[in-house]
Amino acid sequence: MNKPVLIETSARHLHVTQEVLETLFGEGYQLTPKKDLSQPGQFACEERVQVIGPKKSFPAVSILGPVRPETQVELSASDARTIGVQAFVRESGDIAGTAPCKLVGPKGEVEIDCGVIVAKRHIHMTPEDAAEYGVQDKQIVSVKIDSPERSLIFGDVVVRVSPKYALAMHIDTDEANAALLAPNTYGEILL
């Protein structure tokens, strides 16, 4: 495998602003880290909120920290259909014109007018990784995954380069299930 990359499954979750966090959990509230994630400084939180769409809801969706400049809900396409939301495939942070939903916490609720997305599959890389692999920020690549009886090639994978990242590819649960992805699976970047 010339250009291996660890593939991680990103389950449904949300990112919130400090303002939304305080509306949901109370004035001055701070996120409670539960588990560090592979990306430096990112963590899963103890806090969970209800995400409500037009048809149904998910009662306990995990918040990832730290707080962000925009509130964003990341679902798989199956999740979005389940709650009745038309979510677009977008890169994280690109939420203009995306679907709305309601968030309910123990102290309050918030209607977000946009922010529900299906995250575009992506690879986090440092500039050093990108140089080693011969790719650049925003480049679209394919990644081949070999798995028992469900091998496949993911196309339309965006490379995201920053000194703040650690090398890993993120796909959602629909995509992971399509490949019967096991923990610690590596894929091969195809240029």
C-alpha cells in the first residue's frame, strides 16, 4: 500500500457555538470532555442533545468540542431521511443554505435555520503528510478499501491540509457500513 490512511467512522454528532451551548445547558456552561478524538484538540463530550426534524428525532446526539463559530449537525444520509431533513453533502463549515432543525437540551431549545449536513468524505493531513503523499489542500482523490466481501473505492474524497490536523480519513456510518469497515482499517489513496 503506497499511500495508506487510517479510515475512521464519524457517527452523528453536532458542533455548537458558545451561545447555543448556553441556551441548551444554561448561562456560562462549559463542555465536559469525555474522550479525545484523533484530531488534535477535538473531543467527544458528555453532553447530548435532542435533534428534532419534521418527521422524527434523535433523543441523545453527542456534542463534539471545543465550541465553534457556527452550529452544525452532521448526520448520515440515512439519519437525515429518518428525521425528515433534506441534508446536503458539504464540507464542514459550509452550511449556508443547508437544512434547519431544532435542538433541545436540559435548559432550553434552539431552532437553527441552517446547519444540518451530510459531511463530505475527507482526509485530514498535515502539510508534511500532503508533501509526502503528493497532494494539496482541497484536492479530490479516491481511496480504496479492502474488506472481506465488501471492498470498494470511495471517490470524491477531499483532502484537507492544516498543521492542526492528524492523518486520518473520515466517513459517515452509511459509508462505513457499505464497506463493512472494521476498527483500524487502512485505505489506499489513489491519485
